[in-house]
Amino acid sequence: MRRRMIGLVRKEFAQIVRDRPLVIILLWAFTAAIYSAGQGRATETMNLATAVYDLSRGPASREFVSHLQPPYFKTVAYLDHEADVATWLDRGKAALVVIIPPDFQREVDGIGQAHIQVLTDGALAMPATVSIAYIAAISARYSVDVLERRAGMSANTLIRGPIIDERLRVKFNPNMSSSWFAALLELLNMCTMVSLLLTAANLVREKEHGTVERLLVSPARPVEIFLAKIIPTVLLVLICSGLSFVFVLVPAFDLPIRGSLVLFFSVTALYVFAMTSMGIAIALVARNMAQAVLMMILILQPMIFLSGAWNPPEAMSPWLRGISLLSPLRYFIDFSFGVILKGNGGLTLIWDIVGIAALGIVLFTFSLWWFERSLRVTT
Amino acid sequence: MASRLAAVVRKETREVLRDPIYLVLAIVVPLVVTTLLALGFVLDVKNLPVAFYDEDRSPLSRDYMSAFTNSEYFRLVKMAGSRDEVDQLLESAAVRAAVVIPPDFSRKLGAGDAASVQVLVDGTFPSRALVASGYIGAIDAQFAATLRAAHLARQGLIRSSVVPVSVEGRVWYNPSLETKNSLVPGLMVISLMFYPALLAALVLVREKERGTVFNLYCSPVSRWEVIIGKAVPYVGLAFFVYFLLLALNLFVFQVRFVGDPFVLTAAALLYIVASVGFGLLISVFCTTQVAAMLVTFIALMTPSILFSGLMTPVSGMERSAQIISRFIPASYFITMVRGVFLKGLGFGHFAFDLVTLGTFAAVVYGIAILGFRKRAG
């Protein structure tokens, strides 16, 4: 029996490795794609392209504008005409326009109040609101400078004033480094995608070519055929994940590995086993590759995007949250972040592991049962 | 010649129509996935759940807290009774931010000193954490400026206690700041790149795997007739799906739409032609359906999401990312989609985007036709 298994596994492996474009895209998926996801996320939200429409053109307005600094703002243009304001926002060349009124200098030098207007492009709600908040903070700090000047204090007359000393602490992801987060998440997504697609596609291909029959008349039992389809994918995904740790995650993003990698890779193997079982179930239902692909997307996309990694669960409706409990990816993300970023051990994460294992066993038994049933029908 | 092209189109159309399960899936899957993602993803930047732990319990600390609760950006969930409760609220994700006001808050501020306030923000979702810390920073700075003005006025050092500079923010195009207005049309951009390309990517490799590609090799049809003929039915199918997605946007999610549907439809057609072309290009160069599938998933989808400006404005990206985004058709279509849906811009604004998309399509089909060699091996 063992010899038979080894033979089958070797056959599956050879089939994958001999497909040159497939090998290239797999390597790309676990290295360059993960790198670009991490990089892409790192550039998020900051350096908002800012256009300034300065009607005052005095030293005061120049001083104010000089506070619009990276990493929050990047001044891309000084506008001369009112019509430009709409053009820059319409074209999306600027994410916001700061309008400084003509009386800015007079008000700042006098005792009144100057009103600055900020127009933001609401097409992206998050940067639109956050930029207004940042400018409000800048103008409040600038106001304090103006107040001190009005009160006749120079920089060397040290006077204390009421200040709120804000001690900001970000919990759970201290430096808000979204590149770790995004890169690790992308690795988990790749594991999901590759293990599902590869197995399903391999089995569908055998169905399309009619070579399933060849397997069926061979002395191999259905369990063996199954395991032979699953094992190569598991090994391949483990090897590729290892590569992405060695070549991308650690060197490029300084991913801190706080927990045990042995634990991580063992559970990854378990997870890939669950996903490949799901792939086999799909392959058994679908008649051809095109059908199989669409069914997989129907499962994959919601799974990846509603895993709770992109958006907080409170944003999801309760029934959607209920469905997400059925997704193995959800447990896997919890587990991986726990092991790698928080250094948790197997005991703390036992429920995630149980969740993955339970879903894996259910999917495996289901597809095995379905496969044996369809055998009886065809023979 | 025209009849040969028509024959290829007819054959390919029949193949699609004769697989009803496939046809139904091809139409229904984009709609279902878009609906699920739209429901799960709509995340408003307003009403961030927040908790306070007020150890000072003074009129001043109440003023300070009302600066938060009066803004529409925070929603007070609970006044915590202890420091432990604050941690527990954050850990259970009942709140995404918490502010701890020390017992000497009003005393220190009254004396013109610095009072330290502890702000705790949940960093699990970086972009949300950024919004939260941005707002809290703004509220703190403004509260301090107001106090400073009052303080100096009390000491008679300035004549009026008004804060010298005020900021009025106005949000254009999406005044109610609803995320769905940018998200749901954005999902359409991704769908119309992904599905047409994926389905078209399987077309030629399928024939290669089955061996029926030899029929094409030895038939009189020329290379361009094969590629164009195979593209037509998929463009038609995707165009049909586009109308359904548009209806989903307008009638189910009631996304703000101020522009001209005709402009959008013209842009969508060009975009679909380009994405089907990308699929065929992949199909020409891959030998198995598995590989074609993975290439579409990884090489087409991820960059379209990351660099098109779907999540973050391209204008703020780094130079290298901006250059990448220029080579992604989704960047141009997303500009047009937002321009039409939210900004109400007309054809005149999109000349450049339309020409670029057209160029993309021409190049992609060109390479696909040249790459498809009518010989074995």
C-alpha cells in the first residue's frame, strides 16, 4: 500500500512541477506578490496630495502652509484661479484643497479669527475625513503660536500654558505597521488560494480527460487516491511558505517571529489539508474547469475579504458574522497572528486549531463519501 | 473572411450557451460576491465606538469629553469604572478607542500646566486606528488652543479669547461620507476586470488541454480571427453582467449617481474588451488551465486592487507605486467610474482615460494574436 501511495504522490508532483508557467506563478505568488502587498499597504493613507489656494499670499499664510508636511501631506500645487480648485479635485490629482482667505494676514495680526476652508475628495471617505482632522490639529497648534505672539511673548519668554499632553498608545499592533500585517495576510491568502485551486483543478482535469477511470481501475483505494491528491499540495504550500519567510517576510519586512515556527507550519499543514478537501468537494460537483473556477470564486472571495482581517467584525451584519464562523481562513488568520505576532502557544490558540481540524475532517469525510458514492453510480 | 470570423464566434457562443450551469454561474457569481462584499465591507468612518475613564469628574473633564461626543465621529459606548474595565472593553473590541482622564486634569489645566491624557487606540485595523488617532489629536489640539486663549485673556495679555484660526472642512462628491458610495462602484471595477479575464483565460488553454486546438491549427482561420472570434462572446457576456452590476449599484445599494450612464457604459465596454484581451493573452501563453487560473488570480487581481486607487488615492502613493498604477487598466476605469457616479463629469474629462484604455486593448490583442502560433508544440 505504501508503495502505491508513493507512486501516486510522485505522479501528482511530476504533473505540477512539469508545468513551467505554473511553477513560475507559484514562485511569484509566494514571493513577489507578497512583497508587493506589503509594500502597497505601507504607502496607505499618508502623503495626501494637497493643493493650496492661497488668496492671502502673506508671511502668515506661508507659515501656515509650511506646516502641511509629510508624512501626512504632500503639497502638489499652488493654485492661481478659483476654477483650478474644481479641476484638481475632479481629476483626482489632489485629494484635498486648502483655501486660505484674503484676510488671513489681517485677522492673524489683529484680534479676530481667520477661517480656513478645506475641501476634500469624498470619493474615498477615509482620507477625506482624516485630512480634515489633521488640518484642524495643525491650525489649533498654529493658533497657539499666534496667541503667544498676540500676548507679546517671544520664544525665549518661557511661559507655561494649559496643554493637553496626549499619551497615545496603540494596542495590539503598536507601530501600526500595516506592511507586516498586509504581507502576512497575503501569505495566508496565497495558502488558501493555491491549496484550493491546485487540488480542485487537478481533479477536474482528470475528469475532463477521463483519466479518473484509469485511477479507479487501478488497485489504489479511494482514500489513497485522495491522499495522493492532497499530499503534494500540502508539501508544495509548506515549501513555498517557507520560501516566503526566508526571502520576503523576514528580510523585507522584519517580521518578528515571536512564537514557534514548528507549531505554525504544522497547523498550516492542517489548514491546507482542510482547504484541499474543500477543493476536492468542488471538483466532484463541477463538470468542467470553468464551472469549478466560478464555484471556487464564490467561496474564495467572500472568505478572503470577510475573514475579519480587512474590516472589523462590528461592521458586519450578525448573519454574515455567523457565516464567517464556517470559514477555515478565519481561524487560520487568528491562529497565525497569534503565533507569529503575539507569540502565543498552542494552548492559547487551541480553539482555532480545533476549528481548522474540525472543518478539515468534515470536508474530507464529505468529499470521500461523495466520491465513493459517485463511484458506485459510474461502475 | 468575415464568415470565418463569424463561424468562430458562433462556435464559441454555442459552447457557452450549451453549458447552462456555467452560464448561470458566470452571471450569478459576480452579483452574489459583490453583494456579500458590499454588505460586509461597508465601514463608515463615523460613529467610532469609544469609552472614557474619567478620574477627574470635573466640569472641565466633562467639557473635554463632550468635545468627543458632540462630534459625529465618536459614539460613546461606556463610561468605564476602572482602568481594568478600559482594557477589557478594548480587548473585547467593544470599543476601538479609549481615553483616560487623570485625577489632576482640571487642576493642572487650571494652573496653566500640562495635563497628560492617556489615549488607547486599537491598532488591529490600521486604517481605522489612523482615523481614530487623527480625530483625537485634532480634538486635543483644539481643546488646548481654546483653553490657552481663555487663559491668556484672563491674564489680560490678549484682548479677545477667540482662537485665531478656524478650519471649516467640506467634503465634496460624497457629503454624507458614506463608504458605500465609493466601495460598491469600486467593486464593479474589480469584477469587470477579474471575471471576464478569468473566463477568457480558460478558453484557449482548454482547447490546448483537450487537443482540439489542432483543429484550429489546421483550419483556414487566421490567428486574429481566432483571438477576436473567441473574444466576442465573452465581451458580450461580461457586458450583460455589467448592466446587472450597474442595476445592483443603483437600485439595491442606491449608490449616489449624478453622471451620465451613457458615458459610463461606453467606458465599461472598452474596459471589458481590454480585460477579455488580458484573459486571452494569458490563455495564449499558458499550457494548462490550472496555470492560467492562477496567473489571472495573482498577476491580475492583486495589483488591480492594490494599485488602482480603489483603497487609497493614487495621488498619495509613492513614486514607484504611481508608475505601476499607470500600467493597470483598472486605474483608468476607476477614475471614470468615480467621475461619473460621484462627480458627474462628462466625456470631455475622460478623453485621456479612454484613449489609454483603447491603447491597452490594442496592445494586448496585438500581443495575443502574435503570440498565438498556428503550429504544434
